[in-house]
Amino acid sequence: MLEKVDLSKKMSKEEYKEKMPLLESRLGELQRQCKSLGIPVMIVFEGFGAAGKGLQIGKLIQSLDPRGFEVHAIQRESEEEKMHPFLWRFWTKTPAKGRIAVFDGSWYRKVLIDRFEKKTKKAELPDDFHSICSFEKQLTDDGCVLIKLLLDISKKEQKKRFQKLKENKETAWRVSKGDIERNKHFDEYQTIMEEMLQKTDTDYAPWMIVEAMDKRFATVKIYSAVIKAMAQQIEKVQHKKAEADAVKAIRTREENVQVSAVAEEAAKNVNDLQESILRNADLTLSYTKEEYKKKLEKLQKKMEILHGELYRRRIPVILGFEGWDAGGKGGAIKRLTEKMDPRGFVVNPTASPNDIEKAHHYLWRFWRAVPKDGHIAIFDRTWYGRVMVERIEGFCTKQEWQRAYKEMNDMEKDWADAGAIVMKFWMQIDKDEQERRFKARQENPEKQWKITDEDWRNREKWDQYEDAVNEMLIRTSTEYAPWIVVEGNCKYYARIKVLETVVDAIEKRLKE
Amino acid sequence: MLEKVDLSKKMSKEEYKEKMPLLESRLGELQRQCKSLGIPVMIVFEGFGAAGKGLQIGKLIQSLDPRGFEVHAIQRESEEEKMHPFLWRFWTKTPAKGRIAVFDGSWYRKVLIDRFEKKTKKAELPDDFHSICSFEKQLTDDGCVLIKLLLDISKKEQKKRFQKLKENKETAWRVSKGDIERNKHFDEYQTIMEEMLQKTDTDYAPWMIVEAMDKRFATVKIYSAVIKAMAQQIEKVQHKKAEADAVKAIRTREENVQVSAVAEEAAKNVNDLQESILRNADLTLSYTKEEYKKKLEKLQKKMEILHGELYRRRIPVILGFEGWDAGGKGGAIKRLTEKMDPRGFVVNPTASPNDIEKAHHYLWRFWRAVPKDGHIAIFDRTWYGRVMVERIEGFCTKQEWQRAYKEMNDMEKDWADAGAIVMKFWMQIDKDEQERRFKARQENPEKQWKITDEDWRNREKWDQYEDAVNEMLIRTSTEYAPWIVVEGNCKYYARIKVLETVVDAIEKRLKE
């Protein structure tokens, strides 16, 4: 893309002065509209050193309401950031609905500067490009406007600008050794950039090349590009809303209903043939109290030692727990963590999302909770709510939950690629056992709080959940993040199986 | 995905007999509906050897109208196929609208059997997975139903089946050495399959695992899966049609129009700042007749020799020509090919698509025309019509042409990865020169056929075309398939530049 770019473009002061006022007021207006429509906006500035990213960001935010945006300067990873998966620091910075996030440098650092400096290995690149595209697709699928600007200058111009900066004591510090290196090997760096452009110039997040030799020209082009992208998204959202109204009226058409029925019948047929993973769990498996106590003590001691070893080796562990209501998640988590150093793990209970969480992508809150290297994060209920409760209750669209399998696999792969042990447990009990437990809870004053009307309502949808869980287990059990079905009718057995599985996985990893 | 699969599933004869009649009549009915709605359907059978692909395909087609489907058995590549890019044989087999194509084996061979046999190198895999996903995305984006079935059996069962086949003289030939090898190293092959599933289980083309130990069970599951997918797509198409009607009514809403105007204004602003690639072409470049003749003779002689060399080295060449009407495409192509052996090249004129072409994906006709190794294919107008005339005249949606840049880049990358030299020429003239040529054509009785009213109408949209061409040049000029802007006001100069560029590229490749 770069070789066709004409860097000689300029804009006169007069033209600039004539154009800017309208652009500035437009941008402010669009920010307000995005806020009221709840559209998140991300603006990424990338490009050659000294191309003027900082200056242009300064120009851009002049027209923005400062209460509505943040600017993130992306430098080398901090120690804290290094101890997390690559995309963690960017996921946590994704803007809430209606807000604007400006990135001075971005996730592209990994496939640009870090690649040039050989910190990113060539063998990693396909995975990195995949992770980046998946990240951007997820955000834009979720309604985010993502504007990617690449500021382009020539080798000669860059050298001149570096020299000028160095001559002045106050600005000399801004030119790093890396800058000089990249100027010296400008062509090589440009080739790296060209490959990056080709791998990541997508229909959902296209690149805009900004000729940045002339500052006025660049400013006007950036403003225009940002305005265009924001206005298009606003139009899309407004149009969709109007469309949704119009479409409601046609939902009842008979021919649709007929085919729907055929599709549903066939879906049910497929599910009937499929729903065996859970059914096949051998729920007679059990331990006596004595067996349990003996095993528990031994395993907990082991876990304690392994936990310390994990910390020293800086290996993070992510454990997700899902299962039927009253399936024994809480008890299993309690026995797992009982003897562990509380400074080294955290249990994240996952309830329905709060307002802040709702204002972000559904995976955002889980990315935020990713543990540091050496720490253990346990999730009591997880991101898989998307393909269970959200799917069944219609909290998200069909497209959304169908897309989610791949999104969650991609997320877990990012974590595993960063060195994490990732495992997911499904606590399986049968319907009778659930009823027994529900009733026992109701009769026990200390446990009454644990049982609600909603639990009984969910129970009525047992079959639907079973279909959804079976599909989930098939589509998201991977070798880097396997699902473990835990036979849970006997609580003793279930707790020991969880502990044993975790201990085995850690021991295996420590031997590698 | 495979480790969670329960292979013990069975279906009794009674249940089978009860279920099948309804499934069979449903499938026939859905085939008719797909035909009348123009929905293409692709059904892919993959899985372990002796899992019963052939048998199940036989069962499936029993319910289909034989005039409406084809079955493609995918074996090792033939000599002819080896001389084309990997996906060529599959692109050319994609079904027309309303038809069904059944694949016994498929493009997955490259990342399964060929990988197991080390014919596919590990370093190629990321590109192969990318090509496959891009292929499937393009087809499903275009409205194709793609059903991917993976027939799963155990190692033991496979061995048993192979033995049974070998015992019988009439079936022994069906068990190949490769089959035995893959049974011996079943676990290794399964790991390969697992990775394939993870890389290609997408929301637009998900995998369906079919437990194939019991034939009746498998048949019912396959029928159900195919019915479900077809019915869903029919519903979607019908719904979209109804939606489109409903949406027409709201197109006029004022708020939409206002934001649209802002977006358009900004788009124009961006384009104004961008439209320099074509404007920057130095159209004063020229040769005298003498210079031209001398150079032409020399270059054509060279080209003749290089053409033979290409043939011997089995290097394919793909040259695309685009440009303004009367820009000199025809003349340049004529001079390029004049001295070449006509058995070694073909010129494909690209007009608006005929009925058969319209019934396929817009890239299908270009995939069909990909040259064999050692041959040259020249396109007089190309696939880039999608982002020029189709964009400007509204023959495709905005989403479609925006997606097309990446689709065309991916296609050209597939060709280049298969060893082809790929180049695209834009024949540039200015508006005055075009007028002169149009008038000259009108006045010359022999050339009058070359000029139509449409040419004059297109001329009125010069600015729109210029914007579209500039964006196209930026987004689709790659190092594996570059655009060359040919300064064309002087025909002599343009013809020589084309010849020179082609000669240089071939010489460079031959030296590698």
C-alpha cells in the first residue's frame, strides 16, 4: 500500500484556515451523537517515528469534549504488562459505549517495532496477526468504530526531523536509539510495515494512510477520516433502529414461520442425536468419607507446594467453573483453594454484568481479570454464559452467540500462548440430584439464600440447557483449554476430581 | 473437538425406519425451495478412512433430484490440477445458484492427508488455513450454504473395516497404503485433524461431527444437519426479502439523510486529499516513432525468448489490464503478444457477466481462467470491475465492494503462492486525450464500433471513477501483485512501458 502513496502533498495556510472550522464543529457534534447513541470509538495512530503522531493527536482532541475521551500512549510493555497476555493491556483500555479512546501507538507495536527489534519472533507472526484481526473483528462486530491511521513520511524527512529534535536540548531526549536504527534501516522497516498493512487491512477495520510530510494536509485528512467513519457508524446505528421497527411488522409472515419450524425440528433432531456428553457422565462414581478425607489432605498439600512452584516459575493459571445450579461449584472451589496462599489466587464470581460491564464488549470483564504470571484466577461461572444463559434467554442475537465459540477459543488461545494453564470444569449432576439439593437448601435456614425462584425457573429449561452445553463442550474443548466434565452426584468424588485434574495439569507443565 | 465425541451412539432399525421417511421428503422439498430461491449449497464430507463417506453420500442423494446436484470425488491432484493454484479445482467446482455440490473429500485434503504425508510443509500451514477460511467466507458471504461434515470412527473400528475390505477381492483395492499408514499412526493423524478443526470451525462455516460407528445413526444425523442448514438459509433469504421491502419505506427518514450528508461530505474531503496517484502520472512522457519502433522490436524479440523460458520452467503469468475507456489497453495487449507463441497465452476479454457467470460468485469466472503453469493469461478488464463499475453503478452493495479489496488480494496471493507472476496495469490518460480519441473513433468508420453512448456516459462520472481507482490502487497494490500506472497519452510510450515492465519482471523471476 505504501509504494503508491504520494508524499509531496501539501496544503496552503489559506485552504487550511478555510477548511478547519467546519471540520472542528462537525467533529464535536459527532462526538455528542456517538455519546447519545452509545457508540464507542477507537482511533489508532501508527506510523514512522517523527511523523507527527503526538502533534496530530493534540490537534484532534482540541475539538473533543475532554470528559468524553482518553489518550493512551503505548510504550514498551511495563513489568506489570509483561506478566499478562499480549492483548490484555489493550482489551482493558477499550472504551465504554459512547466514549472515545485515542491510541498513540497500539497493539501494532508487536508486529512493527518489536518485530524490527527481533523481540517478536518470525514464527509467532501468523498467530499475532490472527490475534489482532480477531480482536478488531470482535470490537467492530460489537458496534465499535475503529479508525486506524498510518502516518507516512520519507526516510529523508525522518532523518531531518530527528536531527532537528536532537539539536535542541529540550527535545533531544525524544529521539531514541531505536529511532535512529529504524531510520538507518528505513527500507527494511517499511517492508515490515507493508506486510502488516496487507495482513490487517480488512473491511471491518481498514487502514487510512495519511501523508504526513505537510502537517496541515495531515490534520485535515485525519479530521476528515475520523468524521467520515463516525458519521457512517451513526447512520448505520440509526438505520438499524428504524429497520428493527419496520422488521417487527413482518415477523409474523406465514412462510417464514413454516420454514422456521422445519429448521427448528431439524435442529432438535440434530440435538437429540448429540446430547450424549452430559448423559454419558457416570454419576455413580463416588468416594466414601474416609477415602475422601485421605485423598483431600494429600492433594491439598500437593496443591500448596505446586502453587509456590507456579509462582516461582511465573506460570499463570486460569480455571473456569460452570455447571448446573447446585452442581457443587462453590464446594469444589473451596476445597481447591483452602490450603493455598491467598496472596496468590483470586476467585472471581461472575454475576450478570453491571452497568460498567454492560457498556463494554462481553469479554472485556474477563480480560480485565486475567491473572498476572504466577497467579491463579478462578472463575465461578464464566464467559460461557454467552452460549448458555444469554443464548437461551435471548439476551444476545443468534449471530452473536454463534460467533462466540470462535471468539472464546481465540481468547483462551491468546492466554495459553502467553503461557497460561487454562482449564474449564463442568460440574455435572442429574435432574433428580438437583431437586434433592434444591429441597435440602430450602429446608436449611443457613442455605436458603442460595436458592431462588430463578433457580426453579432455570430448571424448567433443563433440556434446552443440555443441548446448549453439549454444543459448547464440543466446540470449545481444545488442547490448549480443555473442558473437564466432573461427575458430581457425589460431592466427594467431584471435589477430588477437580483437585486431581488441576494438580496433574500443573505437574505436567512443570515437567516441560 | 474430537475428544468429547461419544462414539458409542447407535440407532435401532425401528427408530431409523420411523425417522427416515419424513427426513427424506423434507430434504427433497428444501432442494426445490433452494432452487427456486437461487441458493447454492455445498456439502463437504471429510473424516477418517472407511468411516463411510461414500455410503453416506449414496444415502443422501437418494432424496435429491438428480438434475440438481453433482458429486465431486476429490483425489490426489491430477497433473492438470497440479499445474494450477491449490484452490483452483475447488473454485471451478462451486455450484451455481440453486444447485447442490457434494464433495467426497475436499480442500481439507491439503491440511489433512497431504500434511500427514509431508506433502504440505509446516511453514505453509498458516497460509493454507488462511486461504481455506477466506474461500469459505467468500462463498458464504455470497449466500452459499456450506455444510461441513466430519465422519468420526475409532482406530479399532477403522482397522476392523480395513481388514474386512481387504478380505474381499472385490473391495481390497479400496484400502490404500496410505490408509494403513494413517491407521497405524491414528493418534498423530487425529492431532492433525484436531488442529484443522480448531483453525476452521467458524461461525460462517461450522463443522458438524458425525459419529459414524453406526451407519443408521450417522445417516439420520447427516440428514438432520443438512436439513437444518438449508432451512435456516431459506428462512434467512425469505426474511431478508421481506425486510428489504419493509426497509424501503424508511429510507427517507430525515435524520438519516442528514448524517449521510455529513458522511458523504467527509468522504469527499478524504477523496479530495487522496486523488493524486492518477493525477501525478506524468503524461508528457513520450517516444518518437523511431524510438518506438526500435525499442518495440528489441522487446518483442526478448519477450518471445522469455516466453519459451517460462514454459520450460513452468512459471505461470497473470496480467490484468484496466484503464480509462480508450486508454490504450487493446493496443498494448496487441504489441505485448504479437510475437508470442499463440499456444502459450490466452487473452480473456472481460465483459459484463453472462447468465452462467451471474449464477456464481463474482470471482468464479476469473478462477476458471487461471492459466496452467508455464502459460500466460491476459485479462482485458478484470475482477477489479467490482470496485469500479459495480461500486459506482450500485451493481453490488457497499459491504460487498468494501469486502472485495481483501478478497481480491487473497485471490492474487493464492496465485502468487502457487508460483505465478501477477501484475496489474492501469492505462492512464487525461480527460482531454480521451475526448480526442473518442472523437477520432467516431470519425473513423473502421473504429466507430469501438465507441458507444455508454462510453460518453461513463465519461461524465470521471471524478467518481478517479476516486474509486485511487482507493483501489492503494488497497490492492501488493508486492506479490503490484499495480503499474502506465502513462498513456503517448501510445508509443505506454506500449513500451508495458512490454518493458513485463520483460523485467520475468527476467527477475528467472534469475531467482
